[in-house]
Amino acid sequence: MTIRVEIVSQDRMVYEGEADIVVVPGVSGEMGILPNHSPLISTLQYGILKVRRGMDEQVFTVAGGVVEVQPDIVTVLADAAENVAEIDVARAEAARQRAEKFLQEGPPPDTDTYLRMEAALRRSNLRLEAVRRYGRAIRRRQEEENV
């Protein structure tokens, strides 16, 4: 028995498929969601979301949002989400450096800009950490599939 999973960011459908278990970064900690889970809605924090079916595991970064769980479907509405296998490390590193430089210059008169830069730094750090932790295993699995 599986549970349907949909991960949607503000601009696209990031993932759609079936899973044996979904692990989401809720604000109160990680939550494992299995088929026939009780309905719930929770806010998500910045973190790693995992979708596992059999031996296959898809790993995503999630930068906030909400998750709605029904017995047969998990819907993630993320502020930002990305499959770790698709992360452009050079772009994430450049974004991290830009945000750090901006924040080192001190708080600007525009608080919204400062908050956007803080969020950009958190997202970049999350993306880089996810690639560091899961990138090798994902690349190895992709190479095995191509052989």
C-alpha cells in the first residue's frame, strides 16, 4: 500500500508520485507519514523532505510552507522546494556569498530587503548542506541506473 505525494513550490510541481513513507520537516520536528495516516495540517520549517518507495529515496530541500495529510495523499505547498539531485552547487554557493556580503554590510534602511537576504542565505545554506549530505548517494544511484 502506498500514499500519493505532491510537492508544489510557488512556481512549479516539484514532485508527483507514490511513496511508502514521506518524512517532512515540521515545525515541531520531523514527521514520518505512512499510508492511512490521520488527517493533519502542519507548518514546515527549512529542512529536508524525503520520499521513499521501496529502495528508492528522493530527497528535497524545503524552505517553509505547509503540509496537508489525508489518509491517501500528502500535499506539500512549499515556499521553495528543490530536488537535491537538481541543485546547481555553483549557483547556490554564489547566492550564499552574495547574501553574506550584503548582510555583513549591516542592516539597510529597507527591512524587507534585509529579511529577503536572510532568507536567501538560509536557503543557500540548506541547499549546500543537502548536496553535501545526500549528493554523493544520489549521484551513485543515478549512475547505477544508467549502467
